[in-house]
Amino acid sequence: GHGLSSGAPELIFVKNRSQADAWAVYHVGTGNAAHTILNTDAAQVTSSAYWGSFTPTTTLFKVGSDHKLNASSENYVAYLWHGVEGYSKFGSYIGNANEDGPFIYTGFRPRLLVIKNITSAPNNWMVFDTARETFNPIDQNWHLDTYVGQTTETDRDLDILSNGFKIRSDNGTLNHPSGNTFIYMAWGDVPFKYNNTF
């Protein structure tokens, strides 16, 4: 049982507390037949060993047989989220390999945004936010999967908008090659449904 009161999990991080295993990630954009690893730049891997081909429900999530999620007598922690209208959204988009990239509607202005190319590798988990940069385009980022500090990469631009975000890059971490799938996680600061846009 996951204890979320109003929806099925769309994002799950699981960590083995007893061993030096990597973080296992479930995302609604990959589904139950695949997984990603939070601390690597690898693409998604198709396997039932992580989530047992079970889609989380409003009451339960399940894990498979992989050591990162389910070893006998070892301790684990799981962090779970689901989308909340006007506050958080988890989804995916398809790249077009163009600097005039896709617009992704979230219904709010993202405060924190994480994007990952799950089709091809190596591609980092890219983190953007509006605390470090307050004007578009946003190009300061850091990576969840490396020890590298903040970088400013003008070839990895995006715009944070009042109701979503717009990709302004043809870089592989955000929008290349055409047809690749990118998952995202977005959390808002001013809920769009309750406030004026700015």
C-alpha cells in the first residue's frame, strides 16, 4: 500500500537502504514494462524484474524480483508522487529535433522541472528551476546522475511559461533525435487555476 489519498502513483523512486544499489525509477511515461535508473545517463530498459508488469493503482504498487527493489531481509525506501491539478504533473513528449521544440502543457508555471531522454543514451537527467533563473530562456541546469556542478548550456534552452514549458533546443538531452521519447517531472510554484498568469 502506498498511502496516496487521491490517485495512482505516476512517479516512484525506490532505494535499497541496505546495499549500494542504484535508484530504481518508475514513471508513467515508461509504463510498467520498463524502468530507468536515477543515477545513470542510460536509456530506459524493458524488463519485468523491476515492477512485475504491474501498473500502480489507487491503493497499491508492486515490485519485481530485482535486487534494487526486492532482496530478502534488506531494507528499502520508496518515494511516490501523482499529478495534482495546478501543482504537479508527470508525463512525456516526443522530440522533433528542432530548436522550435514542442510545447508541453502542465496547467501551471513549473518551479522545478526534470527532463530525461529515455530512448537513447547517454543523456543526463536535466534539472531546471526558476529559483536560479527568473527570465527565459532558461539554460542553467544540473544533472541528477552526475557529480558535476551547475552548468550554463545555451544549446539546452527552454522557456518556462505560465501554463507549461517550451523546448528551445535540438540537443539530445531535450529534443533530439526526432521521435525520441522524453519523460518529465514538473512541480509548480503558483497554481495556474487559482492565480493570474505572469
